[in-house]
Amino acid sequence: MAQDIALRPVVDPALEDAERALLEKSADGLFPATLPLPEEPGLGGRTKADIWTALGVSAVCALLPVTILWALVGVWPGLAVGLAAQAGLIWVGVQFGFEAFILTVVGVHLLAWLLIVVVGCGTDERQRVARLRHGRYYLAEDFGNDSLRELLGHSPLRRMERAQAAVTAVLQSQVDREGLLDDIANDVTLPAQQYEIAQRLAELTRLARKVRTVAGDASGSRVEEVLRTQRQALRLSSSALEKRVEALERYAENTRAADAAYREWEAVRELEQLGEDMHELVVNTVRDELAVAEIEGLADRSRLQDLHRMLDEAREAGMLATQFADEPADRRSGDSGRA
């Protein structure tokens, strides 16, 4: 099942890995392949806004470097350099006076402004690659939406999203990561399939838009006859492409099923590996039960010993009590005899 996600740039897999990684990050700053490449701004992509922004930033760098350098070059290096520069400005003001301080600030301001404009502004590496490789990647704007459904029977953008979602599902599957699909070169084959589908869908979109534009401006039986033939050709090509996307989706669905089976197999294997531990647990359980019985027997014997001790103490107390009770009687009998 295709996921409802925004389409990521579809990049030619024949490009170098570094360039492909830059282009696949997001669609920001890229240019639709089916539209003309806009002219690059003058001064290497630098604009008036860049120049004015650099002017303000460089002024802060010159007057209060400790407050801004940490944000430009990193926290700790920026703080260290900023503190040193701030201390140097203060030293110049103390040693040589206010005029020297102002001249130093102005000089640093101009130097910082020049560096920021030259190094920090203009076209970056990603924008350079985007212009250099224009036409070898496709964006959502290259594919028609539901407005072309009447001609193609589908939304090219939605179909491209389905194809990309299927390819992503396979490449991110656990069985593919574990190398269980090595007999299928997914890392090579699937990106190539995705790119070919993007090329076909972009071409279908271009032709369908052209047909719709012409059909809206013309009429007549001959026009209708030609349009009918072209619609049939578009539908035929669209149907063939749909089968290709459905094949990718079936592969993705089978991969998901394989993932579920693999996770089940892993769970069974881990449980089986616990067999020895479970056996030991059962043995220890039996030992525990025997130990409980033994402990209870000891407790019973302990209670019996207590009973014997208590009986002995009672007997001894009884004997003492008997001796104590007999002694006055003897004395009484002796006293009466004397009388």
C-alpha cells in the first residue's frame, strides 16, 4: 500500500554519490526538469539582499565581535576569537585614543563585509549541483495532478508517489538490510526503475498538458478525430506504466510479508536459544520445592524440639514445686511429734 508522503526528488542513479546525496536531501533550491532553468543571478548568485545583510553583520562583527562570532564560526572558537578581538579593540582605544579606535572599527568592518560577501554569500555547492545537473532529477512539479485524470486515467504525481513509496519500502526492509535479497540487486535496480518511471511520467505529463491546451483552443470533427487517437495513445502508455508500478507495489508487499516472517523466525530462534536457560530454571524450581519441604521439615522438628524443651521445663518446675510443697509438711510432722 502506498504511503501518503510528499514526493522526494527522483535523481538519476548514474550521478556520483555525493551529487545524488545533495540533490535527494530536499526539493528546496532545485528546479523542475520540465521547466527552463532560470538565469543565475549576477555576481555568482549574490543578490542585493545578500550585500545589505552582509553589511549589517560585518558592522556588528567589527564593533562587538564577541556577540556574533560565536554564531558564525562555532560557539567555542567564536567566543575565543571574539573575546580576543574585543580585547584588541579596547586596547587600541585605550592606547591610541578614540580616533584610532574608530579607524580600526571601520577597517575591520570593510574587511569583514568583503569576506562575508565573497565567502558566505552566493551560490553554494548544492545550488551549483542543482544547476549543473538540471534535467537529471525530477520534482513534484514535473508530474501532473488530478487535472490530467481525464486524459491519462490517473494522477501522474500520485502514481510517482506510489512508485517511490514501494521502492523505499523494499530498500528500508529488514530482509534487504540483512542481505537476504542478494540475488536481486535492489540498490541498483530499484533506483533505476524509479528514475525510468519518473521519466515516463514526466513525458506523459508534458504531452497530456499539450493535448489539453490544444484541445481547448480548437474544434471540429478532424480535431476531435486526432484528439481521440492521441487520447488512446496516452491511455495505452499510461496503462502499461501502471502495470510497472503495480509490480513494484507487489514486490514491496511481498517484502513486508518477508519482514514479518523474518521477525517471527528471529523470535522463535531467540526463544529456542532460551531452552537451556528454561531447563535450568525448571531444575532450580524443583530444587526450590524440595528445599521448601526440607525447610518446613526443619521447622517442624524445631517446633517439636521446643515442645520437648517446654515439657522438660514443666517437669522440672513440677518437681521443684513438689519438693517445695513437701518440705513444710515434713516440718509440720516433725513439729507435732515434738509437741
